[in-house]
Amino acid sequence: MATAQLPAPPVRWARAPFYFNSAAHLLRIEREKATTLGELLAALRAVPSESIFQHTFRTLQEHHFIREGFSNDYAHWAFAACNEVGLAERLASVDVREFTSVESLRERIVQIVQDYLNRNPRAADRVAMEPFYFCASDAVVVPTPFVGRNLAEFRDCMNQVSIHSIHYHFIEARLRLKLNSNDFSVWLESELDMGRIADQFNRIDIYTSTLQDVRRTMVRVIERALHSQA
Amino acid sequence: MEPRKDRVEERAAEQTGSKVGTQRPVEAPPRNGGGEAPEAPFRERRKRPRISETPPAPPPPPRLDDYEPIIGKPELDELRFLARPLLGKTVKMVNSTSLGGGVAEMLNRLIPLLSELEVVTRWDVITGGNDFFEVTKAFHNALHGGDYVLTKEARDIFMMYNEQNRQRMQFTEDLFVIHDPQPVGLVRSRERNRGKWMWRCHIDLSNPHPDVWGFLRPMVEEYDATVFSSPAFSRQLMAPQYLFFPCIDPLSEKNKELDPAYIQKVCDDFGIDRSRPIVTQISRFDRLKDPVGVIQAYKLAKKYVDCQLVLAGGGATDDPEGAIVLQEVMEAAGEDPDVIILNLPPWSALEINALQRASTVVVQKSLKEGFGLTVTEALWKGKPTIAGAVGGIPTQVIHKLTGVLVHSVEGCAYQIRYLLTHPEFAEQMGKNGREHVKENFLMTTNVKRWLLLFQILLGMVRKEKTT
């Protein structure tokens, strides 16, 4: 029996392709360390911005596989080494995606610690079980061979790139873009006029998902869009 | 308590072998394999250890592509990309021994991988007399905080051999990585050469003997960069300090995937019953690993949950103190047939791998620790891990996420009970632990770190601005 086949919908080509990159990081040990919350506060004000980046953005990448609430190194230390649960909760609530510069993120963290110590002055000098060692990250951009020129190719690349590439484009990107968005959403909106997918990407919760979950969610969103196009 | 005669006899018979002393009943354990001849009594089998009496020939080192199933192609591509600008550059790595010890083991894996990436790397080993190595051993202990009187003679011996090696070696490479304090003085050759010099310190310098550190420090300060295994192990120095975690090779004998039949065979050989939970600590018989504390924790836990305890390690044959600790461990174990104590020779990597994989829970209840690579090994095998919160262990074990940290016998006992009765939580933690190792503590990650450091020191990279 002969079947009539519908013609395939025309491929919508992006005005400019998406070049997937990744970033490789090398950890530097900084001079500062803190044995009390008071020392932590002083060091937070003094360390280079690469250090704030390491203990917030980058640590999220290093622990990308944890779903159960890993947020940043300061919150973890306040909880595990200082037993200051209230402070840990407030620090853990800091969502790096709300910040488009490390300096504004630093201000927010300093403000939280300062407020806590104003209300709990004796906590400032209480010695922690383990010191907090400040580190910093030297990042190097690494190109990948993956290039997406339309939505289907973009999905295929998304399935193949490393998790570091996802972090680079989806989370770190806002520091480059200075926008509350990410490289994927910006490209989808500006090069493919797919603002709805871009918005859906921006609503993915990175604190209750692993980066693999993030990848899977994005691929699902793209596949739904491809299916509806067809 | 007087040691049981049969244990002492077994120990004498098995100096190179396996089991030291267990009191398991004679009955055979359940077996998964079929079609075998009727089994000899259990004790009889265990008296014929199947570990060879001499070290087997090492297998050839893996090639880069062998890692693809583990880390994925994009990660390998990243390594190749990072190596590309270094094409034509040469590296020299120097340490103090080509055999034995963690550094030589690591270099045996790292250097072939760098060479495969066409970053030509030469490995040189310094030479010295007994007097030199006596001094460096004393320095090693003093740098870990031990008492020591630094004499002019010791300083002269140290410098004389460093100078001899400096004269003997050629320093024509572009990059020099000097491992640990023994060859630290080679940096004096940099006056005649261009090139970048890195000092890779594998030991804990958090509390060094002031005289020894005062003597070594001026040489360390001549390096362009230093590399430590933990921020806690480092010192304040002028040159930038980098953090390279120690790492394991997922394809080594100790960590590679094993055939389930082999795991079963090892358990059978050692009299371990796989139908009941197995709690294992792998470590030397050393008081700092607290094996007696592990037995106490096991005994507390056993009141509530049936399990066996396997204590497997070495050091009781070549270390007089190890033999004393082993005796203490056997006394602490008493007549409990479910405590299985194994004194293994250094070439038991496959057996240790099998024991870790057969375990329900792995314990590393150290009182003091370096980085704790046995913890890394357990995490890599996806095992729920209970570990003392000392040294580099908290870097690996994030409490209740990648493992659990304990500070006491009672805490350890509680966590054994909890993990054995909450298998879903234990399984998730095991998965997290494996991912943590994959991300941070594998050999391939360290290859990447070296490539990045080489590029940074040679001024080849544009650093990404992350502010």
C-alpha cells in the first residue's frame, strides 16, 4: 500500500552558528585563610575576585552531580566547620544566577555575613573546626569541535559536549554577558527567534538539578520544539 | 591476651601471603559459581594463599583512548587541545625513586600520557648514598612536625648530593618539575638556563620543623611556582601556589573494573561471606589508621546489625611497629569469627580492588592522614564511605553527600548501622562519591592540570576574565 509522505518542514537556519566552548580551570591557593567568621568576613573583602568566583560559580561546577543542596563553599563551611546553621542557610540561598558580576556577588555575601555577626557578635571569634582556605581559579577557554547551525544540530551538540561546556555557556556566561541569561538563550533568541525556548532554559533550577539533569531538560525542551515544528 | 597458637602459626606460614588470623567457622560460604570440585574445608583453602610470593610484572600503562569510556570523548578532546600549544616543548620531571611509593607510581602513569599528547617528558631520578637518604628521611619526618636536630653535617650531605646530581644531569628542557624535598636544590641550575621551574610538594608542610624548613625554604623560593596537594599542606611563599589533588588511575590494577567471578573468588579465598554485609578498612597496620577503633566501632554496630569486618593491609611484615599493631588488632578482634584480618603483600592491588568492590561499606577511620587515597579508591568504586575528618579526607568526603565524616568510635559505629540499614541513602551517596572522584581526583584531571600550568607559566594562554 502506498503511503503519502508529508514534505519535511524547511530547516530554519540560524543567522550565526553557535560555537560550543568549554573552560578548563586551575586552582591557585591564596594567602588568606579564616579560622573564625570574623576572619572570613575580613578576607571576603580582600581576596581577588577570582577567589569569590571559585567558591561560588566554580564550586557549583565541581559539585555538579549533587542534587541535595550544595550551594557554595562559604555556606558549607559555616554549616560544617562553624555549626552556624542560620548563617549557612542564608549563604546557601544566594543564587549565583542573580549576579552578573562577581563584585556584586561579593557584596551580597559580605552583607549576609556582616548582618549575621551584627546580630551574633560572639560568633565572630568562635574558632571553627577546620580553617577556610581561600583559593582562586585561573580559567582558560577551550574551543570544542561542536557547532550548531540549526536547532537539530544544536540539540545534537548539546548531547555530546562535556558537562564543563554546559557550565561555561549556561552558568558562567552571565559574567561575560552581564545579563541575567545564558549563551544558549541569547543565541536561540537572537539567531533563531526562539524566545520561548530561551525563556524555558532560563527557568531551569540549577540548585535542585545536576548539570546532567540541566542538559537533559534542555534537550527535552528542544525536542518538543522540533516535534511541534514537524 | 595470649595470641592463639594457630594464628601465630598461620602468620608464620603466610608472611608473603594473605590471611593472618580469623576465627571463621570451618563451613564453606555460599558460592555463586558452579561446577567446581567439592570444596575443601574453608580453613584449609585459606591456608593456601593465592597471592603470588613475588611481585608480578606490571601491566603496560594504558593509552589515552583507554580512558574514553570513563571520562568521555569531549574530555579527551580537551586534553588534546590543551596539549597542542605545548607541541615541541620539553619537560623534565625529577624525583628520588623510580620504584615504590606514591610519587613513582603516579609518574609511571602521568609521563606516558603526557608523552602520548606529544609533550615530551623526561623522568630523571636523583642518586645518593645511604647517608643522603638517611638525611632526607629525617627531613621528611621533621617536615611532618617530628623532633629533629639539624646539624651542619646533615646540611652538607644534603647539599653535596644535590650538587652532584646537578652536575650529572642536563637541564636543557623548557619546563622542570621537581618532586618533593630531596632534589629541591636542583633549582640552582636555573641560573644557567631559561625555562620554568615548578616544585611539586607531595607532603604536608602545615607544621614543619622550623630549622629544616628554614634550610629548605630559600631553595623553594627560587621556583616559579609550587604545587601542593591541599591548601592545608602549603606554606606562605612568594611564588604562586597551585592546588593539584592527588589522584588515582581508574585503569590501574587497584581501580579497574573486575570480573564478578574474580571478586567472588577473592572473597572465597579469604573466607568472606558475601551473603551478609561486609564492612572493610584497607590500610597499613598503623595506629594512625586506628584499626582497633574500627573493631570497637564494628562491635558496637554489630549489636544491632549483622555484619562482618575485614581489616586488610600491609606493613606488618616489613615494619616492626606494624607487627605490634597487628598483634593489638588480633587481640581486639578476640574470638569473633566475623573479623577477618588480612596482612597482604605490597603487590596485592587486584585483591584489594576485589575486597573494596565486595564491601557493603568502606571505613577509613584515620586519626591522622595525608590525602587518603584509599578513600578516593573506595569512592571511585561507588562505595558508601565512612572516614575520619582528618588530613585531605574532608576534601573528598563531603559529609552526608559523598560520604560521612566521623570523629569518634561511637560516631563510626552509628554510621555503620545507619548505612547498613538505609541502603538507598548509602547507594546515592556512593554514586555522588564516584562522581566527585571523576570530577576531581582522576589521573586524567591531573594531566589537564599540568597542561594548564605549563601553558600559564610559559605565558601561552589568555586567561578568561571571570569578574
